[in-house]
Amino acid sequence: MAEKIKLMFSEEEVDARIRELGEQISREYAGRQVHLICVLKGGSFFMCELAKRITVPVFLDFMSVSSYGSDTTSSGVVKIVKDLDEPLKGKDVIVVEDIVDTGRTLSYLLGMLQGREPASLRLCTLLDKPDRRVVDVNVDYTGFQIPDEFIVGYGLDYDQKYRNLPYIGMVEFE
Ligand code: IMP
Ligand code: MG
């Protein structure tokens, strides 16, 4: 099936929004250090840009999860493919995600990370599709709320394609 990508947020718009989020996080974490957890692969582009805009000390860690299900929806059964390198106990942690869709992945992940006893645990997502929510998830920082469309670019893929687009686009199937 051929697909077309339609622009949703330009590189400049995304950059400006990430700058604002970085400033907000820097203010709210003043005097502390923040541990960013990137959920691979989708969160990687966003986390790098966000980390550059945060002015308090930043530590980075990465995890990779796979959810069983079809390519475009998640089942909520999450398998940890790569775990974090560092313990979270006593740390101020922000999970950085590309998108919260049904909420199943994040709900599971946040529950699991909470069990590692961080001092605090927040969620920062580039995109939020609230209309699609099945499981309640508390999102602390949102780049953009978007309608129920399939999104690519800035780390998000369709069948592993388009992650490297410097803007956020929606897929139009023809
Ligand atoms: P959730 O568990 O349904 O919230 O799914 C979250 C994961 O599904 C995201 O981290 C993405 O990997 C994937 N996903 C959900 N919506 C989209 C989309 O519009 N484009 C690309 N990936 C998506
Ligand atoms: Mg993801």
C-alpha cells in the first residue's frame, strides 16, 4: 500500500515547543538533577533535543520495550527488551516517550518503574492522542495533543520507516 506524508508540525514548530518544555522542566527541577529515561526507539530524537534545552544537570538512560500486537496498535503486554543501566532509587526521573496512544505501554512501564523507588517519576511525551486512551495515564508534560491520526517523523515510524523526518507528519493511505 502506498502512503503519503502530510505535514502536521514543522521542524520550527517542534523545536519551539521542545524549547518551552525544556524551560519548564528546568524551572520545576531547579536545584536538582534529572534522570531522563528514553523509551527506544521512538523517544530518542525527542529526548536528545529536550535534553539540550534543560539547564539543570541531566543524566540519560535508555530502555527498549516491545508490545505484542499488530504494527499499529499495542496490546498492553509489554516485554522489556533492554533494561536500564542504572538503578532509579532516590532519583528524580522523567520518562521521555514519543507518543501516548492507548496508554497501555506507559501504564505498564510507569508501574514497573515506580517499583524501583525513584524519588519522583514523571512522564513527558512529545505527542498525546487522548481520544484513543484505553488505560488512564497521568501525563505531566505534553508537546502536542493531536487527533486520532497515524503519525510519523521525529522518531515515530510506520513499519520502521520515516523516523528520521525532521518534522511531524501524518500518514495518508491511498
Ligand atoms: P500505547 O501503548 O497504545 O499508548 O502505544 C504507544 C506506542 O505505540 C508508541 O510508543 C508508539 O511506538 C506506538 N504508536 C502509537 N501511535 C502511533 C502513531 O501514530 N505513529 C507511530 N507509532 C505509534
Ligand atoms: Mg514508543
